[in-house]
Amino acid sequence: MKKSFYLICFCLSFVYQGFAQVPIPVAAQSSPILLKGGTAHLGNGQVIQNSLIAFDKGKLTAVQAASTSMDEAGFQVIDITGKHVYPGFILPNSKMGLKEVSSVKAMTDSRERGTINPNIRSVISYNTDSEFIPTMRFNGILLAESTPEGGTISGTSSVMEMEGWNWEDAAHTVDVGIHLNWPNRISRTFDFATFTRKEAPNKNYQKNIDGLKDHFAATKAYMAAPSKIANVKLASMEGLFDGSKRLFLHADSPKEIVESVRFMQQQGVKHITLLTDESALYVADFLKENNIPVILPQTQRVPDRSHQAVDLPYELPHLLTEAGLTVSLSHQGMESQARNLAFYAGTAVAYGMDKEEALKTITSNTAKALGIDKRVGTLEVGKDATLFVSAGDALDYKGNILSHAFISGKLVVLPNKQQELFERFSTKYGHE
Amino acid sequence: MKKIQLLLLFCCLSILAVAQETFPRNDVQDTRMGAYAFTNATIVVDENTTIEKGTLLIKEGKIQAVGNNVSIPKGYTSIDLTGKHIYPSLIDLQTHYGMPEVKRATRNRGASEQIQSKTAGAYNANEAIKAHIKGSEVFKIDKKAAGTMRKSGFGTVLTYHPDGFARGTGAVVTLAESNENKVLLKNAASAHYSFSKGSSGQTFPVSRMGHIALLRQTYLDAKWFGSQSTRPFADQSLEAFISSQNLPQFFEAGDWMNVLRADKLGDEFGVQYIISGETDAYQRIQEIKNSRATMIIPVNFPKANDVEDPFDAEKVSYKDMLHWELAPTNAGVLAKNGVRFALTSDGLGKGDNFMANVRKAIKNGLAEKDALKALTTTPASILGMSNQIGSLKKGSHANFLITNGNLFKDKTVIHENWIQGHPYRLSPLTKKDFNGEYALKINGQSYRLEVSGGAKSPKAKIIVDDTTNISVKAKFSEELITLSFQPEKKAKGKIRLSGWTESDGWKGQGQLVDGSWVNWTANSKKAATKKEDGKKDKKKKEEADAPMGQVTFPFKAFGTTTLPSQKTYLIKNATVWTNEADGVIENADVLIRNGKIAQVGKNLSASGATEIDGTGKHVTAGIIDEHTHIGASAINDVATNSSMVRIGDVVDSEDDDIYRALAGGVTAAQILHGSANPVGGQSALIKMRWGASPEEMKIKNAPGFIKFALGENVKRSRSSNSIRFPQTRMGVEQVFVDGFTNALEYEKKWKTYLKLSEKDKAKTIAPRRDLVHETMLEIIKKERFISCHSYVQSEINMLMHVADQFNFNINTFTHILEGYKVADKMKAHGAGASTFSDWWNYKWEVRYAIPYNATIMHNEGVVTAINSDDRNIGRRLNQEAAKSIKYGGMGEEDALKMVTLNPAKLLHLDDRMGSIKVGKDADVVLWTDNPLSVYARADKTFIDGKIYFDIAEDKARRATLQKERARLIQKMNAAKKSGAPMKKGGSKMKMEFHCNSILGEETEHEH
């Protein structure tokens, strides 16, 4: 049944063009659409059991209970009774479009040389033909932050829609923020003879911070100077101070978190989002007082230290949410696995979090952390019609089966090379 | 020039009667008797015999007599040792004293492999087999090192060249400085082995299991080689290896796990090694005791961590904290358990004090008698030299210590260390105690001078009044004194005095601040009072009485002092996924008894059973991971055909990930060798028996498995400088064909030999045993099964053809990401599959991997499992299985079987595991929810009917852990306050192994 469904999707939606191609992007929304009868998870904690979700020209026009009647005239009505509708999941801090087969250097565009690279921009490298993209949206990820990595200031990221002919077309929010890796107080060395990791104080810690200080000072001097020698590195920093760019601050230990946040505040950086891990637990109050949203790595990982509770990574989103923080989830490591984002939130539910609260960690909280919450992250009138319909609970393996996904109102193609191969070989073997 | 003359003079004086007559002389003859009588001493002859007010006679470097009624012959120099003790000087069996430095070979990242030995000459095929090195031939007196060791009380050491796995012979030498000919007491005293590659640049072996395999093959080679009167070729290493077998065999092993590995290796070849361990043997004392090995144990106790800052303290592991506290109990625990051991100073750094650490061990439970034994008679007897060293018996070398009291008391000083009848003076026999108050008069001015610190470290100050002192820089000797101090704050310099001792003080000359010369005197007034001693003693006693931590199994966080035991459990009213014809039964009960599943059904009852309410919960068979790399100390060795290495040799029962796996419902796993080579090593099949020893982790009577691998990893795709064969998939096939072909030839040779009559056998040389051929032959004979790392369809197809050619089956293709393309062929061949749920595109050969792979293979009738190859995935395999419901619509029961029954089938363990069936092992998980849901948690995990994980118990362990850490942090802080040396930084952490993780080589996370 399901296989033939994918086959039909293939036949109807595009002419199959061969393996190396991703599904063809679709045209902009041409007529208003109404999703009728589904359970709507708004992404802000609310659920509408029997809902009406309407959108036109790529924007949501109605989000309401079916009990409140609505004129359906002119709408393409899709009955989704028994199904669930969610705002598109958002994947922050990803290498989407920059990294394909990570073991092949020619296919990797995520790390520029040098240490201070605020002027390096991910958007122009973003490859809409990345084979990862259709597999992301197949699981409900409809937006991803495409992020440079490495160095102290890795570069400037952009939020991309998981569909588009080219990067201009796919761009959702260009140059959303700058990623900065705060220096480590501890330098870790790896002994390959014994496969053990050793930690020692980083002798260059202060020197590294001084380097950052110099860079920020130079930026401010540059901004204030009435006449100046043009400098792209310094100019690209300016958005941090007028609030047009966020600072994505990566810091790995409680002390580094406090020091780095204080540093950025003293420098006058307007919006800070922290990317960290269990370390946030030790300074949760500090983060709450300073109103810093936190992006965590996946819940599905092992604790870093042997005396940490076995469940700590699973529980972390719950513990930090209880502490009053705005928590969202990301994925680190093998790029292909980022498609499991929804299940990372599901895991948090198994370890204490409310389901709708967990949904926030991959929708509205992420939108806040990226500073794009005015447009996406929840199902609210006026926001982008970036949403999907799932047969069941999209946070659980069995339920995360999408029938429709809309990006800014466009009904995108879900099946891709992987479903095609499934179909091809099932047919070869004569499986039903 | 003058110095040299003095030195020469000293050397000449030290020549005793037994000086070598063969040496050229550059002076008149000056041979002396070296006859001394030490009288009125407390003589500790050995740990059992002490003579009070005794006499010791020595002559020509040997002990002539010892006892109470010894008359002193004429011609002996008499030395009165009233109040002094004499001990036999100490012996250290674990030294590299006087040996040339060994430079470890380092291989740069991505450098070419070194396949052959580069040792010049006719030596062993592996550079690290250095059995031909004779310690006595490369030994050279090292005066500095000798001085350091003598200070610690040592007189004799066993020294050897610490290079390679077989290290040649050791020599017994004294720490005298005369010359090599004199100090060498025993030439080939011992044979030495280790798990350290040393200077060898040869690539193989890189792992502990490779070290063991190489040593095993060397024993076999030696036997074969030695059986031929006309040797088949020259190999001076093997010759030496053979000829040193009758010597005491010493193995430098390391931590307790390696001690057990060394002992096991020895057992195979009938060798009982004397094994050098570390300070951690107490952590597994039962296994250490059962090994029956004589141990050599260091006293290099770990330093406390700086845990003042709570954030920084988080970086320190509980294991390190607890070991810091308990390491000093090590020797005491060994003694109490009847383990024979010697102590060594090995491992101590600069500034560490050997005797202070021995005393620490004594404060932590080691009896003084046992300490002395471990430093004298035990090492002497290990060397078979009890009549020469280790005690003060007549005829022994005159190697002894003169101390001012009990050697093991804190303030005892070693005055002299006599070696072979020659004294090495460390601190004067008589040293005046100047403690007291003196009236210091300088040029009419009077001061109150106070001297304290006793004979050992006298210091002085001037008392102005009750609260004010003037510090005085003072230097004391028997006859002379130097003092300097600033008479008052405003003074622009110091008064400097120099003088000599008088009956009740000193007098002398000095210069005032202004440079004018004056006379001075200092006369004794009264003894200075001792203060605060009582208080200190009380504090010390409190410290000693404070509770100590307990040894847990494993020795780390979440370990336990009491291992789980088998009980009768009745799980009531749960949803039971049987994996059998009964399918999923609602509201059912499962009875567990004697470690087995005793009954499955509704409304069961059993007397004496502990009932567990399963309402709303689910019961499944324990999860089995077909492919893991947790629980091992090494994963890859690097020979193209590494079939001789065995993961079973390096099971690491102390891996945190075992407990984490339990918390995810995992009960058993195959630890596979990695994918660095076409033929990898042999697997270990284990159950997650957290707290068990490495041997107890293993599944008894499990069938043999071996790792094969194909594709990018084995052809070293990521290393552009690699020269190792093969470099293409074409070459990979030939490795297999060649390996199996040779194995058959090997079998033929042995068959021919074994067919011979006993008479003919005696005349014929038995073929050489070869561990590689033997393993390959096991595969052909279907006694060992292949789990093959594989990705693309061409190579999967190829390997099945190779197996067909040699008439056996490939048991399992693991990873098998393109299995869906050849599922029909796999089915026809009879191969099973163990795959990732949804990994793809992380390297070139997996760009066609699809998450429907498991479903297609399953639909085609291939026995399919989902594996982890990753510790994170490994602890939620039930969820990975659930992905096949999403991708391809697999049924729930079939999905669950992919991580329970199917891997059991692939591992040939399905007769005892994999389903909820009466008679099978009670490896059972109680889940909080449908086990295929992301919301399910393992509530309880049973193995063999014992509860190894329980959510409630886990909570209790967290609380205990927090308390214990807090206690140890306080204790470390107290140590810091009392000035103990501290360690900065956090604990070392063992990192995760992946398929391609090679020790000593940098690898990127890949699979």
C-alpha cells in the first residue's frame, strides 16, 4: 500500500530523471488550500483536535477549530481527518547544502581556512542539489540553518527552505547570524596509542580571548571612524551591534559560558544564542537572567563523563526547560542523521518533557533561537505556510509518516531517490 | 685536576680483597680486607628474625657472622651501633638501571606502513621480538641512578633492557660503583616480556590483542624451530628465546586487566610469569589471587586532583578519586589475600620518596613484616639467590642498611647503605641534636637564640618576645655553625656569624652590619619545649579512623559492591512479545527461575517468587547487538590477515558503555574486530554482566566468529601513502582466496604428519603451527563463522563466490548497505544480514544506502538484524528497529525480532536467547511502553535471571555516587590544604572505538 503510494507520488509529481537528481522543485502556491479535520499541533504548546488550517500565497490565513465554521469556497480542501498537522521542523546549526559525502574533500564546503571569518557566508555555497535535502523534508524538516564551521569566528549562516531551484530561491533568511566558537579553557589531547582523551588547562586561553577583544575593538573603531579603509572582515561584524545579525555563541563549559556571554554583552552584541550542552545546567540561572536561548546537540547521544547519569543527554531539554530556558535541539555529526531531529524531541518526552513542549524544541523555540520567529515556528495566521501532515505522532518512529509537506504554501515532493530505490528493488523481487 | 686525583684515590681505597687480579694496575697494590664488626645493633636478619644488641661481622664483601655471642677477631674495625638498626638492603626486581635509553618508534599520521623488520642481522621477523638482548651485555654502571636508589635503601636490583615484547635476559647487579665486573652478581638471571612495542617501527602489531597474538605465535615458532637440530634458517632471537625458557619469566603487564591477560597467555604455554602490576590489583583481588602469579607491585600512588572549584571537579572521574584513596591499600590487600609479591620503586617520579610511599602502604594495612619481606627475602627467592642477598645470613653479600630505628617509621633515617662490603654514607651516624635555647652574646649585645628541628633538620630563630621573632639563617654541622640575621627591622643588613661547637654551645667570630669584626658566644639555657604534638597525633588518628570508600564492581561510577544474584521473579500482567508462535500476549505473566524462563502464560503463580507488576508494561527478550565495539580495549590490528588476533583477549569489563547498554535493554552483543583489514580478528560474544570480570563477561560455549571486511576501509582509501596490500577490491578478493588456499595446504601438511606412525613421527619434524592458517581452516570447516563488513553489491557478490569456492557459507554480512540490491543472491547463499537502520552518504561507498534496506532483505527472506557499531545507537536498538516500520512498513513483531531473535540466529545463540520461551536464558527486558516507541524506557533488564539494570536502583546509585564524590572531594581538599602534591586537569577518558579505529593512528569517525 505504502509503496504504491510513493510510486503514484513519483508518477504524478514529476517525470523521473535518474539518480543524481533530486526531485524537481514545484511552483509557488497558486490557489488557497484548506487542511480539514486534522489534529493541529501549533508549536506553541497548543493543540486543536479537529482543526481547519488555511493558507494562501504562502501565508497562513486561518488556524482554528472546525467547530468555528469557515467558508470553504475557493479552497482546495484536503481532508486530513485522523492525521496530524505540524509546523515545519527547523534544523539549526547544520551543514545542510555545504557538506555532502564528508569523507570526500571535494564534496565538503563547510570549513574555510583561517580563524576569524565573519565575512564567510554559507548561503552562496548552499547546494540545492544536495541529496540530503529531500530526505530531511521526508521527515518533516522544512527549514535548516546552513552553517559554516571551524576557526574562532566560523562565518555567517543563513536559514534555508528545504526546496528551491537555486540558493536565492531557497533562502529563507539570508545572513541570519555569525557563529563564534569561544576559546576553550581546557585543551584536549587525544592519545591514539590508548584511545584516551586527556585534558589540560589551555595555556593560550587568555591570548585567544585577547585576540577576540582586539577584533571586536577594531570592529567598533571601524564603525565609528568617519573615514576608513574598507575592510570586509570588520564590516561583516556590524550587524551584531545593530541587531540585524544574531551571535551564535558556541561555549563548552560553565565558566566559558559565563565569560563568553559577559564578554559579548560588554561588547554590545544585541542578540545572543548559546550553543552548548550539559554545561548549561550549571549556569541555568545565569542564562535565564540574561534571557539567552540555548541550542543543544541531539538528545540521542551518550553522556560525556562516566559519572554522569546514563540518561543525562535524554533528560537535558526537560531539565533546562524546567529551569526556565528556551531550549531547542540540533544535530551534530554525520549529516545524514540530522533527519532524526523529530525523534530527538521524542526522546526528551520519554524523559520527562511534555509532548507539545518537546515539539517547541524543534519549531517555535528554534525559530526564536534563530531570530526568525516572526515568520515561522508556529501555526499562526500571518506566518509562513511551512507545515506538514503526518499519519501519526510525528515525534515517534511509527507515526512520522508524511503525506503532505508545504513550504511557503508550495506542496513539495516527498519521495526521493531512496523511495525510488525501494520501489525499484521491491518490484524486482516481486514483493508486494 | 685535584678532583680527579681525589676520585682515583677513592676508587683505589674501595678495592677489597677480591679485586680482579687480571686488571692492569697503575699504582702499587692496595688490597684490603674490608673487615668490620658492627656491635650493639638491633639486627634484622630477615622479616622473622631480629637480634637485639647483636654483632655483625663482614669481611671481603661477605657476611662472616651475625648474632649475640659473636667474638670479634683481631683485625676487624669495630663500629659501635648502640641504638641503631641493621637491615638487609632492599632489592628491586623491576628496574632498567644502567640500561641504554629506548626510544619509542612513532609513526606519523598517514605515513606508509613498515611491513618488514629493519633490525640488522639474522633476527626475528618482528622487530619487537628482542629475546636476543642480554641485559648484562648492555649494562653500564650509572652512578647517579645508583645514588638515587641507594638513598631509598636498595642494594641490589634486577635490570633489563625494556624494549619490545620479548626483551631478552635480565642481570642482577648491586648498586655499588666499583665496576661492572664486580657489581654483576648474576648474568642471565631472568627472561622478560611485556605488552609494549618499544622501539620497533614495524606496523604490526598495534593492539594488545596483536601483542598477545605475536607472543603466542613466537612461543609456537620457538617450539618448532627448537625441535630441529639443523635449524631451517638462522634466527638468533628465537635461539635466545628458547635458551632463556628455564629462567624465571618476568612479564611487565600493567593494570590488573593486563595482569590477567599476561597470566592467561602464560597458562597456554605452561609458563607462570612473575607479573609486574600497578597499584590497582586490589580492585580485582579475587582474580589476581586465582592467577597464582607472583606479583611485582609499585608504590607510585596517584596524586590528589585539585577539586577546589566545583565546576573543575566535574572533570575528575569517580574512579580516579576512589583509586586515589584506595591505591595505598593495594599491597596490604595483596598480603592479606596471600598473594606473593615484591615491591618496586618503578614508576616513581622525580621528587617522589620511595620509603615514604612504603610507609603510606603500611599505614593503609600492609604489615611491616610483609613490607620487609616484599623488599628483601621475596625478591631474593624469586631470583633463586636467597643465600646471597635479601637477608643477613652468614655467607650473604654484605649488603645492609644502618638506620636510626625501625625502617618503616616516619622519621627513621638511613645512615649508611653498605653494598658488597663498601659503605655509602647517606647521613652521619652520629649527629648532634642542638635543640634548645641559647644565650647569644655578640659584642656585649644579648639575644635569645632558639634551635629546633632536631638532629635531622635544625633551624634557628631569635626570640624577641612572646609574639615577635627574628628569623635566622643557620647552617649546622658537627663542628661548625654559620648564622646570619637582621638584628632589627631598620637595620641595613645582617649580622653574620661563623663559629665552632663548644661543650654547651658555640663560639666564634663574626661581622656586624657595618663590617666590624666581633667575637660571639652562644651558651645553652634549657631544652626547648615541644608544642602541639599531642594535637597533631589526635588529628592523625582521626584521619586514620575516617571511613574509606569501598571497592565496587566495576571500579567506577555506577559500579556496585554487591553483584546481582539469581532469584525467582514473576512478572505479572504485562504485554509479552514472545517472538514465538504465540506472538504478542496481552496481560500475560513470565516466570523466571534459576536464570531461565520457567513459564509464560496467564495467571501464573509461584511460591517464593518476587512479583513484579507489569501492568501497562511490555516484556521482550533482551536486545542482542550483532555488531558492537564497546567492552574492548582494542578493536583493530593491522596485518592484512589478522585472523590470529582475538577480541576475547582484550575484553574490557570496565567500559561505561556496558551499563549504558543495559539501560537500553541490551543483554548480549558480539564485539567485532574492526574493518582495517580484509581478514580481521576473532570476535568475543558477551553478555552485559556489569561488574563481572572480563572472562565472566563472555558467553560460555559460544560459537566462534570472525570479522571480515571489504571496501574503502580495507584498501586504505583514506591514506594516500599506504603501501599495504591490497589497494583495490580486486586485491581484496585475492587475500581471501590466498588465505583459504594456504589453509588447505596447511591442513594437508598436518594430515600427512599426523598419519605417520609414532616411530616415523619421532624421526620427522612436525610442521610449524600457524595461528593464521588454523583460523582460516576453522572457517572452511564451519567451526568459525564470518561476519563481514560490506557495503557495495559487487563485493558482497564476490565474497559469496569465494565462500562457494571453498564450500562454506558467509554467515552474516554486517552493515551490508547495498544488501537490498543482492538480497535474492544472499538468500540463495544462506547469508544473513546485520545492517544500520538509516545511515548513508557518510562516505563514497554508501551513497546508495537506503533506510528500506532491512525491509527489502527481510521481505526477501534474509535473516536480518539491525546493529549498532556505535555506542549511542547500541543503547536504543529497539528504536532503530522501529525505523523499519516507518521505512517500508515492516510489521512490529518482525521489527522487534531484528534486534532480538534474528541477531541470536545470526550468532547461533537462538537455542538459548532471542525469545520469551520456556527454557531459554532469562535475558529479559521490562519496558515502560511499546518497545518500538521512542517513549519506551527499559525499566528492568535481566540477564541470566539477575537484574542488572533497574530504574529505581539506578536512581539509588546516582545518590550514592553523589555522596561518595562529595566525601572524596572533601578529602582531596583536605590533602591539598595539608600540602600534598596535587594533579591539575581532569581525568583521562577512554573514547569510543569505531570500525576503523586503529590504536596509535589517527582515524576519522567512519564506519
